[in-house]
Amino acid sequence: MAVNINRTIGFGDSLLTPSPLQVFGQAKEQINNIFVDVQNYVHDAYERMIDVNNLCPGVINENELDSILDYRTQVRGICEVLTRDQMKVAFFGRTSNGKSTVINAMLGEKVLPSGRGHTTNCFLQVEGSPTGDAYLITEGSNEKQNIESVTHLAHALSNGKQLNEKELVHVYWPKDKCRLLSDDVALVDSPGIDVTQHLDDWIDAHCIDADVFVLVVNTDSLLSNTEKNFFHKVSTNLSKPTIFILNNRWDASANEPEFIDKFNSQEQEREQHMERATDFLVKELKVCTPEEVVSRVFFISAKEVLQARVEEHNGFPLNNGVLADGFDARYLEFEEFERRFEECISKSAIKTKFLNHSQQGKHIVKEMHKIMETIYKRIQEQTNLKTCQKYELQKKLNVIEQQLISITNQMKMKIQQMVDDVKDKVSKALNDEIRRLSVLVDEFNLPFQPEELVLNVYKIELHSHVEAGVVSNLRTRLSTALAKHIDQCQKEMIDKMSTLLPDDEQNINVTNPHREPFEVLFSLPCDNLCDDFHEQLEFKFSWGLSKLVTRVLTLVNWSHNQSRVLLSPSHNPLTSAVDGSFNSFDQNLAVENNLSMISRVVAASVGTQGTMGGLVLAGLMLKTVGWRLIIATGTIYGVLYVYERLSWTTKAKEREFKRQYVEHATTKLRSIVIVTSAYCSHQVQQELSTSFARLFQLVNESASDLDGEMTNLDREISMLTRFSEVAEVLRNNSDLRKVEYERFDETFLCVQN
């Protein structure tokens, strides 16, 4: 019987005919690209959030980081699954029902061991070879084995090494030999379900990810309880699995003689099988509707199809005349099964493989959006908070700077007033001590000896006594008052400056606890001031001629000066008085001239060396006053001389020494009053300035701390602003990924509803 069948299952012609299987490939490629983008997105988000957490602690909590890390792990796992995801169809049935033959027929070549009896001993998964070569790999091994060894490993009748019914062998077949394999379809052959009782283990190990289940039954008998029980278990583990029922060996009914003459016998048998299949799929399993049963149950002869396709592959026509009657119809029904199978497995695989991934991906990007939104808002809150903190710090710093300038000016004036007051007090006190210096010197009672060596020691001790006494008196009069004023000034400084410090730093002390309390040092180096003191302890008559002349000259000069003052025009407003006293003025002027002449003569006589001067003086005096007055005066003069000479004792020398010392020391001390008062005021100024400098340093350090805090806040605000932009971008990117998932659902999943 010659037939001409336009096949759509052949790989060569399939390139010209759109295939539903290609939709799965497109969906797989698109969702894989989406998850790759999401993987990069989540990885980038995690790395950036790690940076945020390191640089800005508190912005992200550990739970959020753990969630992002968990999502990254989930997405990585999904991406790995997607690279392996393929459409998977599992063939089940009792022993020798033709499961392997059906797969071989779909492949177009005899790849798997087949035949009557228990031939398939383990699970065989046929999938496209990534290298284009045919080979197989056993479970738990990466060793590639020759494809021909599948007969020895999986054939139950082989005498060689065999695998048990739980093990899986991956059979890789060139994709260019079968369009199903090129479109990522994996065909799983199984041992007969009647050879083991561990059906649950089969389902968990090899069926849980199957997209389509094909039950191959023998038309010689109806559906058995074993077959039904197996799919009841499948339906329990999977929600509404897609199941096809292939009634194999349908060609046998055409060759039986007793049915040849009965026209409707084959149709009646078909209806019987169809009725039992409908009850099983619709009523028992509830996996499809009665209308869908027609596209789920087929009557075929896998052996005929395999034989025909092998012949065609070898260059012979499909029907070489040795096939049973009705081959064309059975072949077309097998092709219809393949077409329905392609449509169904594509839809089912997209739903089973990608629906859950899509939902999981949408959940991940939704949660990422929530996390990024939370982080973004938290960053905004912290940015606003730190901006307010910076504003408050800036305002506080401005107030501190203004008040610091004001307090500094006040303290400068206060210190200057204090310095001037100290200078005046020290100057007044030192002048008072100088005026009572004679009392202090008289209190010195060290024995006095006029000898030079002893006198030098006496002077040293007197210097020390005077210095100690003056310093002690000054300290007694000034130290307490000055210390009190300094303490008050320092307390005022502390009160003013402490207001510029933080509350926890206001308990301050400007003095060094390891230093003695401040005390003004009075320096009076009497030994240095009086080292040029030279005493004059030789006897000198107080009424000697030189002293008398000196006294007379002093008196004359004073009288002369007074006369000139009285004669000045400003002192004589009445000219009549001047005219009336003119005669008396002439007389006084004559006396003055006489006295001047005598005094000049006496002075010249005293200053002349030898006896001639004395004689001249005596002659003049004799001529002027007479010899009696001269004798009386000489007698009195001599008595005075003798009295003074006898009174010039050591005690008198001591008094004279102290008088000379007081006179000399007074002159010297008065010369250093200004220097000493300035030195003392400088000490006070130094103490107060140092105290204020310490306070100023504390305030300046506090201001520097505020400035440092502002700098840190600026840096943190800058980082927060940058991270806010990062969080916003990541949040918006999650929305873009969500749109991609929705577009994928609309394109590939909504059509399934």
C-alpha cells in the first residue's frame, strides 16, 4: 500500500513549520535573561548595601542585609536551575507495553533497548547532546560511555553488568537527529511499574519535575489497577499532571482473523478503551475535561512508526508493503499525538518550569523594592536629622565665637585694670616702707665694729635684714588682698567661660593642682642696690669752718633768691611801695656785699694750704669784730669741738653708719619703685593671662570639637546623599524588573490560563 504522508515530525521539514516547542525555548531564554539581570541587580544591591553599612552604620539592619543575601542565593540557584531546565516527558506503563519503542519511534531511530518481555531495567533519560556526539553517563559518574553500552546497562536480559530500577542513565543523542531534542525536550523511559512496589521513590526521584506523563498501555487489555494506582500517586504529589494515554499495538487488532469480517468490532474496542480512559482521567484523576480527553488518548502502533521512520531514514518509502492494514491512519494518529504532545508539553513546561520561577522572581523584586524603599526613607530621615544637627551646631558655634570675642575684650580690660591697681598698690606700699626704712634699720641689733672686715659682714647682714623686712612687710600688706582679687577675677573668668563649654565640661579649674597657690614675689636686691655704699666714719666737727661756710653760703643764696622773688614785677603791684623802701633796700644790699666778701675770703682762706691762710683770716676777723669776741668765740668753739670729739664713740659711729645707710638705701630704693611695682603687676598679669589662656584653650578645643563634628556631619550627609541616590536607583530598578516579569507573564503565562 503506497502512501504519501506529509510529516511534520521530521526534523528537516520542521524548520519550515512553526513548532510549539520553540515557544518554550523563547520563554526559557527570556526568563533566563530576566533572572540574569535580577541576579546582577541583587548582587549589585548587596555589594552597595555592604558599603553603606560599613560607611554609615545604622542605615541598614542585619535582617535586611541577610534578606538581600538570601535573595541573592535564591536567584543564583534559580539561574542554575534555568540553565538546566528542559521540557521533560516521562513514559510509564507495565512491562512490555512498548514504552521504549514509543521513544525510539519519536527519535526516529532505535536508540533504547526494546523487545518483548522485561527489557528496560532502569530509568533512561534521552536528551540533546551538547557536543553533538552520542554517549551516555551513568548516575554518580562523569565518565562518557559509548551509546551502544546502553543495551548492556539497561537491558534486563543482558548478561553483563546491570543497573537497578532506581538508577538513572543520561543518554545524550545528537540534536540534529531529532527536533524534540533540539527544542530542549527530555524523554524519560522507565521500567515497568509492575516490577517494584517502591513507586513513591520513583515519583520523588524522577517524576516530580516531569511536565507530561505518557501512559503506554497494551490494547490487548484494559487499564489495570497497577497503572491506575501509579497515577493516583502521581496526582497526589503533583497538582493536575498532564497525562497522555497511548493504546499501543493497535495494529494487532487489524491482523486478527476473527475481526476481519466484523466491520464495527475495532470501533467498539476503541470506544471501550476510550470510555475507560475517560473515566480514569476525568472522574478519577480529574486532570482534564471530557472535551480534552479526545486530545489525550491515542491508538497507535509504535513498532510500525519506528519501522517506517527507520526505512525512511535509510532512503526507502514509509510503507514498503509489509505493514498491516490501517497503517496510514495509525501513523497519522501517532503524528497527531506528537503534535498534541508538543503543544501540551510546551504549555505545561512553561507553566511548571517558569510559573513558579516567575512568581518567585516577582516576590524577590517586590521584597527588594520594599527593602530599598525602607532604606531610602531611612536615609532621608537620617539626612534631615543630620542636617538639623549641623544647623544647630553651626548656630551654637557662631554664638560661641561671638561671646568669646566679647568675653575676651572684657577680660582684657579687667586684667588691665587689675594690673594698674596692683601697680599703684605696690608703689604706695613700697614708698611707705621706704619712709619707715630708718625704723627698720634701727631694729637691726647686730654688734657694730668699725673695723673693715667686721664692717663688711655687718653690711651684708644689714642688707639681708632690710630686704627681708621690706619684703615681709609688703607681703603682709599686699599678698592676701592681691590673692583675693586674683581669685575673684579668675572666678569671674570661669563663670563667663564655662557658659561656652558643654555641660559635662563646665566643672573646670584653671589652676594647676600640683602647683602652690599663686603669690606675688617681691624682689628687692638690696645687696646689689647698695653695693656702692661707702660709709664715712671719720670724725668731722659739725661746726668746722668748711661746714660753717657751707651753711652761710646756703643761707645767703636763699636770701638772695627770696629778694629777687620779692623784686619781680609780678610780685610788686604797688609802685609806691617800691619807692618807699628804696633806702632800706640799699642798706641790705650793702650788708650782703660785705658778707659776700667775708665769706669769699674765709672760703679762700680755708681752702689755702699752709699757715698764711689762717693768718690772713685771723687778721681780717680781728680787724672786723675785735679780739674779745674772737677769744670768747674761740673758747666756745673749742669746748664744742672737745665735746663732739669725746662723744664720737662706737655707738655714735653705728648711728652715723645707719643714718648714711638709710639715706643711701632710700635713694636707691626710690629709683626702683616703678620697676618693682611693674614687676609685681606683670606677675599678676601673667597669672591672669595664663588662667584666661587655659580657659580660652578649653573653649577653643570645644569649638574645634564642634567644628570637627560639623565636618563629620558634612561627610556623613554627603555619603547619605550619595547612598540615597543609590537606594533610589536600586528601588527603581526593582520596578523595572517587576515590569519585565509582568511582560513575561503576559506573553507566556497568561495564555495558559
